[in-house]
Amino acid sequence: MRNIVDFIKKMFKTNDFIPLHEPRFIGNEKKYLNDCIDSTFVSSVGKYVDTFEKEFAKTVGSKYAIATVNGTAALHISLILADVKKDDEVITQPLTFIATCNAISYIGAKPIFVDVDLDTMGLSPDSLKLFLENNCEIKENTCVNKTTGKIIKACVPMHTFGHSCRILEINNICDKWHIKLVEDAAESLGSYYKNKHTGTFGKVGAFSFNGNKIITSGGGGVIVTDDESLAKRAKHITTTAKISHPYEYAHDEIGYNYRLPNINAALLVAQLEQLERFLVSKKELATKYKDFFSNLDINFIEEPKNSKSNYWLQAILLNDINQRNEFLEFSNKNGVMTRPIWKLMNELEMFKDCQKDDLKNAKYLEERVVNIPSSVRVV
Ligand SMILES: *Cc1c(COP(=O)(O)O)cnc(C)c1O
């Protein structure tokens, strides 16, 4: 244990406390922020929002990008765009950050938990297929859950720590069952599956720019889609559904104040310019961790087959929950921040009654996976 902590300190060239993930502002951040402040356009409109949306769409290879105030808001709107309504059901993975399930709940829909694959830590296409075959039927072009009688409207897989799940296979199953695919790509900017960027496989995808993500605007998010009418609707309902007019206030439905302020977008434009550099640094760190842990016979989690990972959060797989707890205790006490993967969503009070399959793999990973310091290193 001591040797792991020492190695991490050597990697980050410090004896001070090492956080799990801290942002790096080593580009044009201050320049753009100053420019934004000087312009006085710090709020709802401004050139940085427009620039960011254009540049982001280009980066991931989607036609449209709509900036939002955070990733949860992006997910919430994405689910609305996928036509999820109150009392619908949405399939997702139990191993995810709470935001995925919160967004589903904001609509009054209910999550169903289907197991993950061990290698990707993301939704398993085999488990998804089995769940649908055992529990659902297609009626009038909708997927009906025979247990509850409700419609399964959407499926939200998540690319855990930047490792892509088998998204193409999941997309094909969703198509067959008339389920809309909404990707929670909050953690996977810069990650690809079979050379296509994550977040661009389904009708809509959502990303986050929270302070701990690979690039950050303090708080922020974005929705991506190739569908022009969905893009227009996303912009409309994230900006209070105001009908465009030079001075009059009129709104044509209940909208949301989910827009990204221009000042946050200024920070984000500068961050996006550095994405390539951040990706290189993270990959380098992953290679160093991999070599180190293979000598110790500890399983370092690598990018799965057919994918290119952004290695947002680096992770190791320990032998069992006792070894995990020992490692968490020792490292955190000795100045190196480490963190277990999330508690399974179905174990939380709010979601304990939701339908689920056996969740065997999710449970296995929950007891063993630990994140280790992953910040971009400045050399
Ligand atoms: C970060 C994250 C989100 C969105 O979080 P925000 O803090 O609202 O930007 C959603 N899903 C997952 C899996 C995340 O990691």
C-alpha cells in the first residue's frame, strides 16, 4: 500500500495532498474571461456560447450542440427530446452517478436497472436484450413492460469514467424494440467507440463540464444531436421557451432556465482548445499506472476493446471489499485521494423499489473498483 501511495506522489511530483481530479487552466482562460467581462455580455447571450456550441459540435462530429447550465439539465432536456413523459419507464445502468437517475425522475418517469459488462462498466447489450425478451412486448410500435403495463420509452447507457460501453450494439437493440437511445456521455468527451465519438450514437447525447470533468466551465453541460428540429426545440426550452422578438416577452410553453451563461462559455472555449493536450496527458498517465500495477499484480482498468478512452478517471480493480476498504483508508490517510465507485442506484432509498435484473456484474464492480488521482499533469 505504501508503495502505491509513494508511486502516485512521484507521478504528481508532490508530497502535498493529491486530489482525485483538479482542473487545469493553462490556456486562454484568463484572456477570454477578461474579454467577456469587458464586453458586459456575461449572461444569457454572447459570442462565447455561440462559438462553444459550434466548436463542440465539430469536436464530437455532431450537427448541433446546445449548451446548458450543467450536465444534469442536459440529460433532463435530452429525455424530454426523446419524448419521455410522466409514468414512462427508462432503462439505465445501476452503476452511474446519481444525475442519470435524477434526470429521469424530474420527468416523473421511473428507472429500470439492467446490469453492466465487467470490462466496460457500462450497460451490457446482452443483459439488455435478455431483459427485454423476458419482460417486454412490442405493442403499436411501443415497448410495453409486461410486469407494470408501462411503456419503456428510452434507454440511457453511460460511458463509465470515459470507457465506452458497447453503444453500437445497444443502439441496435433499442432500435429493434422502439426504444429511444439517450447517451449519458457526461464523462466521455474525447472517447470513441469504433472510431465514432461517444454521445453521437443515439438521437441525443448529453455531456457535463462540472469542475471535476475533463474540461470544465465551473458548471456546464451540452446536448448534441443531428436532428435540426430537436436542436431547435432544445434551444427553445432551455431558454424559457421565449418567442424571439426584439422587445416583447412571450412564451409558448413551460420552459426551463437552463442556458449556459456566456462567462462560463468563455472559460469553456479556452478549455476545449486544450482537449487534445489533456487527452495525451491522461493517456500517458494511464500507461504509467498500467505498467506499475501490472508489476504488483493489481488490475488496472484499461480501455475496452474497440474503443478509445479519454481516461477521465483512472481506476483499479481490487480483489475484494476488504482489500478495497484497506486501500481507501490507507491512501486517504496518507495524502492521496482515492474513492470507491458509486453505490449502486438500486441500493439508494429513492430507487430501491425499481425493477432490475440480477445486477451481478454491477455488484462485483461496486465492491472492488477504486478511482485513483487522475488530474492532467503539467510538466
Ligand atoms: C457529471 C455527471 C453528470 C452531470 O453532472 P452535472 O454535475 O450536472 O454537470 C451526469 N451523469 C454522469 C454519469 C456524470 O458523471
